Amino acid sequence: MKLGLTVSRKQREFIEADADEVFYGGAAGGGKSFAQVIDALLYALQYPGSRQLILRRSFPELSRSIILVSQANYPRRLAKYNSTGRVWKFQSGSMIEFGYCDSEADVTQYQSAEYDVIRFDELTHFTEFQYVYMLSRIRGVNDFPKSIRSTGNPGGVGHAWVKARFIDPRPEGVKGTLPSGRSVLYIPAKVTDNPFLMKSDPGYIKRLEELPEAQRRALLDGDWNIFEGQYFTGWDPEIHVVKPFPIPDYWRRYLSIDYGRDMLAALWTAFDPQGRGVVYREFCSGLDGAFFNKGGKTCGALPLLARDAAREILRENAGEKLSGAFAPPDLWNKHADTGQSTAEVMAGEGLSLVRADNRRDQGWMAVADALRMETDEQGCPVPGLRVFENCRVLITSLPQLQYDLKNPDDCAAEPHEITHAPDALRYLLAGRPARARIPEPENPFEPERSGDEALAMFGI
Ligand SMILES: Nc1ncnc2c1ncn2[C@@H]1O[C@H](COP(=O)(O)OP(=O)(O)O)[C@@H](O)[C@H]1O
Ligand SMILES: [Mg+2]
């Protein structure tokens, strides 16, 4: 059958790739989305009765890009497009459906669906949670080859996890195996791979060359080693992460928490007399088990009721004297069923919380300020905040926070599981915790002592 389509060498590589998870990623304009649409068509024709899903993060993106490409290239004599259902139905019984997942929870609309192939376009716009959830939707009783095939550019909320899953672990173009046993392949895309674009728009490369450096490296070179989108560019593990050291008793200790139905993040931070802080303990737990750290233990996930969370926190606190315990204001909302707020329940267990300032940009600014280098009393550069290496969740979350594309002063609220520990840190620093007071040296000449007693203390 003649479809009248030509593909580039790289696009062919993507179409022929047979790994369970394929990621065709890199420069913008490389022809990735086009390849995705054509690959779906070829699969639908090769496996009559197959079901595929093509996903974009939002509906407008879907309708102005990939759906248009399918409409321009799919042969009407073989398939009809139904715009209400956003689905191509082939005479052979195959289906290609388009969908989007705006919020993290949107994936649940696919809860009872089954597909042979799921395709993410612009994978870096999705969270790892969404991707992993959708993996479970690939199943079916037929013996069509099952896979998840994605395309995307560097940058975006998913930059870090996509890089860690597909790019970093193995050389380009080499098939690997994920811990789950599934095979995985990354196909790098360069803009120069796309002869069609080079011909139709020769000025395209010139325009990319004029972009600011990070964006140019991402979009023109398809370079993954950029910090594009990273919110805390001041974070440097070489500087901010330190081996635990004994914290003097007189430093002021604070607790700060983020708590919700599905997660708890609790941080303990101590401040020295100069107002420099060190986060020395964390207790983080999420329902999905994606992030958990309590005294270095990695196992399991802990659904915690407010009462149990308070008890666990106090147990971790082990009687340490706290100068304050900050928590987000929504913990003071009354629950309709009990008439009590989470903060009240926790107070009932002996954990009294202070309502934190929840203005996001100011809070994030305070975190960025704390990460900045200053000069200590000896003239050496030191950061305003350090983190003990045992606080793994905070250490891995902070550098993954991405700019919010809609509000560059803010950081993206997703992926959900990486925001809790940084949020807890934000609540603490927005509350302007006080520095420690250097204790007065014990004065042997206290008024209530007689001169003779005082002299006796020196053995005189
Ligand atoms: N095989 C092809 N045949 C014709 N045009 C193509 C082909 N591959 C890509 N193009 C065109 O090149 C341009 C960029 O391709 P696209 O798939 O959008 O790139 P990417 O998704 O990598 O940014 C689009 O206009 C697309 O239609
Ligand atoms: Mg594209």
C-alpha cells in the first residue's frame, strides 16, 4: 500500500525501535512529533484491531499540533477521524486516540483503559508519576507488541526524571534494561536530522542560534546537560551537603512540616549565632512510596493520620527543645466531619504548630537567599544553609524543582512528590527563625555567691 510518505533516517530508527520503552528526544524540529504520528499510523495498519493512545500535557497543545499533523497525513480511505471522541477509527478495527493529562490526577481518567501502545509527545512536560501510572495501562489479551514510545525536548518539569531514566544510564542508541526488566532505548534527535525542515525553513537554525545559551543548547543541540528550568540554580551539593557534625546544644532548633492526606515532610533545622542554618534531620513519607526517609530507612510508605503523624514526629524529635514548629496555614482549616482542624489534632498530641507564612514567592526567595554564599568571621566563604547528607529527600528534591512556566517567580507545583520537603523548608525560612544566642560563660562571681565561695571555686 502506498502512503506517499517519506521519513528521515532517524525517524526510521524510531519507527523500527523494538524496546519496551523508547524515547526519541533532543533538538526541537528534529521531526520527533511527526515520527510519532506516522509510527502510530503504521502500527495501526500493521496490527488490525490495535488500540493506541497519543498524549500531550494539555488539550490546546494536542489540538494545535499532533492532531493537525495526523489530519494532514492519515489517508481518509483507510480511517475516519471523530473529533468529539478525538479518535481515528480504521476500517481494520484499529484505533488511535488522543488524550491529555493536565493535572497529575488526570491520569485516573484512563484507569479502566487498555492500550497496546501509549505515546507521549513532549514527555518532559509530564511527571514521572503520570508516566509510571500510564505504563500500567499497557496490556491486552492480543499478542501485538506492547510498548510506550515517547518524544520530547530537554527542559520542563520532567527534565530530571527523563534524563535519569533514558539518557544518563547508557550510551546513546544503546538498548538497556530498567530495574523492572523492561528494555529501554534512547534515540537522540538533532535538528539537522530533519531534511524536510532544513528545506522548507532554512532560517530555522539561525533563529535557534539566537536564543539564550541554555535554551539554545536544549533546543538546537538537544543537550540534556543544562539547568534550563532548574529553580534553585544556587544549589550545589559540593557546598550545601555536609557530613553530620555534633550540633551545639545552644543552637536554636526548629521543626517545619508539610502535611496532607497523602504525605508528610518534616525537617529539623538548627541555627547558629550568625543565623546560619543546618537541616540535620528529616522524616518524609508519601503514600506512593516514591519518597520516604526516616533515619535513613528507605523502605515502605506510610499513610499517616494527623494523630499518628504528630506522634511519629514527636518520637523522632526525641525530647529536643524546639524554638518553633512551622506548618502551612491550611492545617488550621476545620474538617467538616469532626469540626476540628489538623493543627488542633496535632496540638492534642503535644505538637503545637505555628502558622507559617505561605506567600510562595517570598518563601522561595528566602530559600534562595539562604543558599547564597556569605563570608564567615574568618573571611571564608560559607553558605547560609547547609543540609546533612542523611536528609536525602530534601537533597534530591531541591535541585529538581523547576520554574513554573506560567509564573517564572514561582516554582512548578509538580511533580507533586518533590515539592513537599522544599515546601517545609520554605515555611521555616519564611518564618524568619531566630539565630542562637551565645551562652554567657558561667560567672563565678554571681551576686548570690559570697566572695569566699567564689574564691573557693578557684581553689584559692
Ligand atoms: N518525514 C517528514 N516528512 C515531511 N515533513 C516532515 C517530516 N518530518 C518532519 N517534518 C516537518 O518538520 C517540521 C518539524 O517536525 P516536528 O515533528 O514538529 O519536530 P519536533 O517534534 O522534533 O520538534 C514539521 O513542520 C514537520 O511537519
Ligand atoms: Mg514536537
